[in-house]
Amino acid sequence: MNTVAEKKHRVIEPDSLIGKRIRKMDAPEKASGRTRYIHDINLSGQLHGKILRSARIHALIKSIDTSAARALPGVHVVITAADIPDQRPIGVAKDHFPLKVGRVRSQRDEIAAVAAESEEIAEAALKLIKVEYEDLPVIGDPEDAIKPGAVLIHPEPHGADGTHMHLKQGMSIAHKGKPDNIAMRFDYSHGDVVKGEAESDVVIEDTFKLHYVTHCCMGVSGMIAEFDASGNVLMYSNTQVPFLHKREFAEYLNIDPARIRIIQPPIGGGFGSKLDIYPFEVICLYLARAAKRPVKMLFTREEEFLASPTRQPVLLTLRSGCKKDGTLTFRQVHTLHDNGAYTSWGATTPFVMMQTFSSLYRVPHCDYHTAAVYTNNPYAGSFRGYGNLQATFAIEQHMDMLAQSIGMDPLEFRMKNAQDAGEVTGQGMSFKSCGFKDCIRTAAQRSDFSHKFGENQANQKAPGTVKRGIGMASMLHVGGGAKIYPSDGCGTILKMDDFANVTLITGASEIGQGSETVLSQLVCEELGLPISAVTVVNNDTAITPWDVGVHASRTTFIAGNSAIGAAKKAKAKILAVAAKKFEIAEDYLDLRGGFVIKADSGEAVIELSKLLRNLHFQDKAELVMTTFYYEPPSVHQDKGFKGDVSAAYAWGTQVVEVEVDTETGIVKLIKVTGAHDVGRVLNRLGIEGQIEGGVVMGQGYAFTEDLMIENGRMKNPNFRDYKLVTAPEIPEMDIAFIESMDGEGPQGAKGVGEAPAICMAAAAANAIANATGVRLFELPFTPEKVYRALHGKTPKLYWKPWKAE
Amino acid sequence: MSLKHDIEFTLNGVKRRVQVDVTMNALAMLRDVIGLTGTKYGCGEGECGACTIQVDGVSLNSCLMFAVDCDGREVTTIEGLANDPQADALRDAFVEHGAVQCGFCTPGMVMQADHILHKHEHPDEGCVKRGLEGNLCRCTGYKKIVDAVVACGATEK
Amino acid sequence: MTELKHYYAPTSLDQAVECLKDGDVTILAGGTDLTPQSQAGRIKFKHTLMNIRHIPQLSGITLEGDEIRIGALATITEIMEHPLVKQHLPVLVEACDHFASDQIRNAGTIGGNICNASPAGDTLIPLLVLDARVELASMPEDKLYRHSMPLSTFFVGPGKTRKSLCELVTGVRIPVPAANHVARFYKLGTRPALDISTISIGVAGCLNGGVLSQVRVAFGAVAPTPVRAEQTEQALEGKPLDAATIEKAAAIARDEVHPIDDVRASAWYRKEMIHNITKRILGHVAQA
């Protein structure tokens, strides 16, 4: 039994949660099947929404007859563009309407929508809608989109007399069209590539082709929309950016953003797919508005494939040079991005790609150009890594090829050009913490890279049908947010109850990555509490403070610093109260193990919960509630894309080992050795999970996943022929963490969410080249593609560099 | 009007009678008729395993089974397993090993893992990987799921 | 929305074949194919949906004389775990192990796999090289009529067989192989299972002093149905299994198949793989 005297003299030993293996807070619910995802929520009075998509790839809509659908019993609402006169253009470039007006430009295009008593009735109604089309020529290849006289995907409207209509300046592409097929262009340079090339002893140029893949979140897309009696909107949404979308949805509905509330139920996977607003979400709102009933809309898996964004497909020609001593001299990059029919975030991946080209290695002269062009293909969105997988695929193959051409060991070549802390790159990125060389060294040592590289190379021509290969690739990615929007910040509200439990109200969304757990850990570290003392609220715009969203590997860094800020304020208040009460200077006090303690001895002063009750239940009653808003010390890029856009940068090296069966082309991924500069490990269990999941996602990109699009039509919208990696296919994984202790990072940590997927394809390509002497420039490395290449049946890819005028 | 049929079966240890559309699959019956939403729709084609349940002691994709075919049989869903003390160790292993991220595949994974553990006393890594080949996960890269099942098998009994 | 008017779950074979008399019946066994196909509207239900699960005559795996009989309702899991199959038909176990996933193996039936007549059906290739016969039942008058036919003549096209609408597949019969019988199966793919074959190959025969006789070679996913490769068989029949014979047989195999391009592979690659894998398998057989 504890007496008061004993309690007073109790010593609380120091303890820390940082770096420990902390259970994910919502895991027990999820493992019991109790978690309610959007699919599992049903509101009373709810109708079911379904969308009629285009039967054609590129066509004019001549007529739509919905009369039979409207007459079907159980159908409440049928809408087409004609029924929604106030449609506003949506998307990153505001180049389409949720319900398409007069023209369809891709297989996924939305023509009509139904809200009915059941999904079955809604589907039956869709079948009754008659649409007449007039086919237009299809652009299925981005190279065709830039040919002179190419069919325009968004032609400027003509008046009845055939003359151009004069439309108001500032109107969007959806209204006024575009005189060419160029959706976006990016032109960046530092130094003088002509000079760089002149100084080079070796110059190489190659074209690389990156394919379509898609997110394949296990939970299909969906949402529930409801208008209340006063016209306020409640949405259950899977968005990763609730606050940005609140504003955007308001614009699309032509109402005050204050009238929109977004609740985010647990989400069945994100990976960047939920950063844009898609037509189905706006259409669901239209249906709910028209029906005056809640409307739930869920995709089928086939629809998820057909109508979700993809990773940005890229055609890329890279010209690189170096001196005989291994110094990089220049890089020149031209890419053609297949934008698809509309513009989503995929078009903007050059923001990330050019960073890799300009700044992963020290390169004095760099020139980068992208044209994102309209086609009739699916449109590309943001996807974990955001262009970096594509850029790294090209650059890291060239690193091996340059090394080979000057007879230098690829490891030594990389070490010679790798960045160090203190560097400010040509693009203006400032590397305050940088464990890059440690990553290279560690991954190489742990995998016995140099030894195996030489051995495999020597074995290329030896007898035997199975060849082993080892390859390396490295990456640079933002690790301290990315200042793209006016703010890159996150807010926290922290309140403590009279039992010293914390409610952490954060703007940061949880998408399965474990943010709720890591944020709780950081708060507990400040307040000396166990994880069990924290409840996290993170899913309701009516409650949570603003945050820019879950993207750019930013949540641990930005929301973490914000949570720490709120916790520090709470701690200061608590210690001030304790100092006064016990007449001990604040500096001599600390929080630990649920107690206020003496900082030097660890001696307990008072139980924290008791102190909080004292504070609360007194004459001048007070509660401990704090708020904090963290904005990282990064800057916006200037018009030339220069500037220190992130508060910290993450680094990583992955070494991939493969076995190539030269008689079948089957490449077996044996082992991945990774070393990641994560600043500091916060939750070891969580960060391992992020890396392993990312590695396997990168494996899918490199080897198995291929969304096949032929003339705008998707050929494999199912898991049977779109192959995700399955459990028996995963490699052995050896992951090391480099702790560079970033000065700005929460407890020294940097972001890592996207990093592990980035290097895999590049390292795999290098491993296959090491095994066979044959280099592959096009993804994915399916058995047939590899077999063809090994048997000289793959014509050399070449795309002549082209730049939009 | 779609054809209906009355069936009687044991669901998570409780006998029940339910009227279903003859063309409906067992997944739709569990989720939409009975209201147990722990069993997930991932693809509807037996390719992802999110809808895994156990029928007469073996694991199946409920999306590949007619609801009427449950007649007279013994069906266990994740909700049934969640009430089974013997399955606590497995659930705890998933939590302790970090086998859960977004969690959408997790109920199906747990159901299939439970089946593996009933079939193999101490399954090794290879056995567990093969056993889980019909369950897709997009978050974890499978390693921690496999670790959880192997560890659970190693400590059981 | 559907023309389905009747659901029926007979408990005897007589009841089932009587129901089949008018031919307007959709048959449900394991459901692993019918469920998604009908949900997606790719299969239209007929007047009656007949669930054959409760018919005892369709179950079980038994030794009957010099044949192993596998009931149509035997699941892939039951087959691969059955002692008789493990002992006498290891090549069938091998193919079952590459079949879909555990969940589908637990539900999918051999009868269903045969009736689906997929060109890439995993169990069909070993059954072909094992000289399997399909058992059929019907009720032409008022009496149960049962007969069988060689599996090699059963398939007509993708999803099409010689089974009439009034017939029910009740099982499959496989002669117990001789002691010197060898058989191999290979399915090309990057995954152990859960994969539609790019190509699959079955080879069987009796091996006497390095000479292969009663040769059976079958290929999957290279034609509208699983096929026996007769020219390849002839090239091997009675020949010593040396490097020259193997190379010649592999080359004939490549020329004998006429696959198509699809999302899984090109015809060219399939032909290359037929050559390379036939050669590889025969090499393994020669070493056996």
C-alpha cells in the first residue's frame, strides 16, 4: 500500500517511447473486423448512386434519352449535364465537368447518373439510358498528340457560323478549349549544359519508357453525401486533403465553404489517389441535392480500375556526361507526359522529377523540359513517389552506364558524386541533414555489393540458364513537407481531462500509415504519459484544425511538429502551476510516468492527474487546453522552379538482387537491402511497415503491374490480369535506418512515406544488367519483355527530344 | 421480381434462418441482408481474399459462393472469430507484429490465417506465404503479416 | 431482371438428371466460376438453378478396379490431399498445387474445372496426359443412363464441351499408372499459383531403359481448348530420350501449337516457351 509519504519520495525512472515498437492504435479494431469503412456505413433513407460511363473513347454526344430510366420503379433521380446548368469545371486545370457536356474524351467519361432505392435498380436504370454518339479520331499515343494537325482533345468552341467564339479571358479550358494538346509544360535549368557537354569525356543518351500502373487501394472508392434541411452538406469521404476539398466542393456547389463538413471514415488505402476531386464525388453531391436524400456511391473493382487515376506514364530521353575521373558534368532531360484526357496531379510530377535530376547527385549543369499532353487515355494522378520512380529509373541506370563507360566501380562513382550535408544545389535545395553517403555505404556493405557485382559480371557468359544479378539505386525526396500551397502547415488542438488523458485533435488524416500512433507518441514523449492516455480525433473538418493534407511524406514531420508544439504549451502550463503550488522553480520540474517530477532526481512531486484536478476544481478553475499551428521554414519555388521547398530532405539507397531465368525471362526478386536516412526512427514497427510496403509496391511497379491501355481502352481492369505482388513473391528484406537527426524534424525525424517505392525499378534494371549484360529501358520487367530483350528482339527505344514552343 | 429462397444455417455458432435472392452471393448476404460488415468486398472475383470466410471448417471466398449454398452449413465470419477466445492469440499477433495498416484486407487475412493455423500445427514462412497467396494487401508488403502468422503458430499449443 | 424461375437442390443423382431432362438448367457446384460470371452478367441463368452439392454419388475419391474415380464434387484441396492421388497421381497433385488460391482450391471442384473447359484449366493438362475419362449421367427415358468418354475428345472450344444440356458430369476416371510411369507438369508464371497460365505443359509416358513409350504430351493456353500434341508424342514414342530426340521433339512442339496474342503473352513468346519448357521437362524426365 502506498502512503502519501512513499508516493512523494517515489523516483520515476527515465523512459522514452522514441524508437520503440509501438502497436498501431487502431489495429485491434481492424483485426476484429469492427472498423467501419465508408462501405460499411449506411444512413437511414439512403439511396444508391451509379454512373453511366462512355461506351466510346472519343466522340460527340448527339443525344441522351433517360426517359426509360426515369420511369423505372425505385429510381429517384436521373441526371445528365443538361440537368445541372450550374456545373463548374473541376480538376487541376479545370478542364472538365463532372458530367460531360457534348463530348466524351476517354473511356471513363461520365455521361449520366442515377440515384435509386438499391444498387441493383440503379444499375438496371443505367442500362435503360440511350446515348447516341458520333465517333471522333482517337489519340492513344502522346507522340501523336504533338504532331502537326493532330486532332484536338479540347478544341476551342465554334459559333454556329463556324467562326471562333470569343470567350472571356480567364475562363477555364473546360469552357474555352485549347488551341493545342499541350496541357502543361515545365522548363528548368541551372548552369550551362552546352559547356557541361564540352567538358565531358563521355556522353550517353537513352530513351526510357515508363508505363501505367494504378493505386489498387483494397477499399474501392466511395462516398456518402447528404444535405440537411438548411442546405448544409455532410460528406463521408475518403479524401486525403479534407480542408482543400472543403473549399473546392463549395466552389463546385456554388455555396459557402462554411456549409461543408467532411467526415473521413477509416480509409482502405490512399497512396496519393485521393488528392484530387474526381467527377464521381461531385456527381454524388448533385444526386443528393436533387434527391433530397443521402446518396451513397461505391465503385465496383472494375470501375475502380477504369475510373481511378494512374501513375504518370512517361517517355523520357536523358543525355548525361562525365569526366574520366568520375565527375558528373551535365544532364539534359526531355520528357513527354501522357496527360490523358484531363489534367490531374500526374501532369505536375515534374516538380519532383526535376529535383532528382538536378540535385540527387552534384551536377553543375542541368536542363529539364516536360510537356504533358492531352490524349484519349486515362488521366494520371498523384501516386506515392510522385514522378520520382520515373526519374530515378532513368538517372540511376545512367549512373551505372556512365561508370561502366569510364571503367569505374559503380559504387565509387556514386560516392564521388553524392551530396553531403551543407550543400545548396543548383535548384536551391539546402541539405541541412544528409545521410546519403551513409545510405550508399550501408546498403553496399550489408549486401556485399562490390563482391557480388564483380562475381555476377564475370558469370554472365558462363554456362547455366539462371543468372544472378545485383543492382543499386538511390533516391532523394522531400522529407519535411513541400511548400506547394500557400501554407504547408498543420494545426493541433490538445486537451487534457482531469484524469490526465489527452485528446489530440489534429488536422492530419490517418490513411493507414500510422500517423495517429506516431503523433500520440510525440505528445506522450513531451507529457510523460503512456500511449494509452491518448485519444486521437483526426477525421472531421467541423472539429479538427486546418491541415494541407496527407501527401509529400509530410505528416510525421509537419503534424508531428505541430503536435509537439501543442504538447509543449500544455507542459509549460502544467509546470508553471506545479512550480507555484510546490514552490519549486519550473526549470527544476519535468513530466514523467504520469507524474510531475524533480528533473534532477526523478523524484515524484505530484501525480499529474491530481494536479490537473486541483487546477480544474478550484475558485479560478482552469483547464489545460492548447492549440498550435506549425508552418515549416521552407519557401515557395520561384518561377524557375528554384527554392528550398522542403524543410528537410530524405535519402535512401536500395540494393536489389535477382535471379534471371534466361530460358523463360522470369526474373525472381531474391533480396532487397535498403538503407534509409529517416532522420530518426520514431515508431520502429510503423517505419518498418512503411518501408516493407513501399519496397513491395516498387516491386510491383518494376515486375508485375501493367495497366494495359490500347487506343484509350483498358484491357485488364481486374486483379486477374493486373497483377499485384502476392505473399509468395516478396523478397527477403534487410532494412537499415540512418539516423541523421534533422534539426528541424520532430525528435529529429524526417518523412519516409514515399521513399521506399522509389528505387526499386531502377535497382532492378541495374541488377538484370549485372546478371545478363542486357539493359532494359522499358517497364515492367515481365517474363516476355525480359526474354525478348535477352534474345535481341527488343528494338532500341529512341524518342527524339522535343520541347514545347 | 427476383427469385427468393429460405435457407437455414449456423452463423458464428448461432442457428439462423434467412430469405435471400437466389442469385445473391454469400458476401452480399452477410453484408447487406444480415448486416455483418467485417467481411469486405475487394474485387468480387475471388482474386483478393478480402471476403474470406470459413464454411464447414475451410476457408472460402464469400464472393464466389451463392448465398443459397450456405443452406445447412456452418459459416464463420470475422465477427465469429472475434468472439472466439482461441483466435485472440492470432488477432494479438497481427497487432503486435504491425501486420495492420489500412486494415481493409485484415479481416480476410485473419480468416485465412486462422485456417492455415488449423491445418498446419507450426507452419513455416513458406507455408504461410503459400497459404496467403489468395489474399492481396497493398500496404504492408506482407512481411509483417507472414511474421505474425508464423509467430502465432510457433507459440500455439 | 433474370429469367431464373426455380431453385432446386436435389439429394440424389436420379432427381438431378430428371431435372436436367428439358435442358433448361444452370448447374451449380463449387460456384467459384458461376458466382462471379453470373454477377457480372456474363452468364445468363436458365429456368432452373440446380445446386448439386447434396448428391452423394458425386463425392469421394475411390479405387475402382484399376481406375481411380474422382467424384465431380471433389474439391481441388480434397484431391491434392487424398492418399490415393498422392500415391498414384503425383502429377495431378502438382497441378492442383498451382491452382488459383487456397480459398478457391477449397471450393472449386474437378467437375467444374472440366465443364468450364478453359484452354488454361490447370487440372486438365495432367488429366489429359493421364488418359482420364469423363463420366456422364442423364435420363433419356425414365432410367438413369451413365457412360464415359475420353477427356481428350471432350473439349470443343473455350467453355464448350461435348456434354449435352441434359447430361451431368458425375466424375472422372483415371487408370492407375504402371510402376515405370513418369509424368510431369509445368505451369509458366511468376507466381506459384493464382495465375492464369501463360502456357502449361504436361508430359507422361512409360520409361524403360531411357526409352519413353505410350507418350502423352498436352499443352494448355495455346489453343481454344487444352490439347494433346500428337506430333510431339510421335517424335518421342519409342525413342531413347537423348539430347537429339529432346531437341527435335521441342522443335516439333513449337511448330505444332498455334497460340494467340492476348494480355498475358504474345503468340511468339508462347511458342518459344513451349519449345524451351518442353525441352526442360524432357530433360528432367530423362534424368528420372
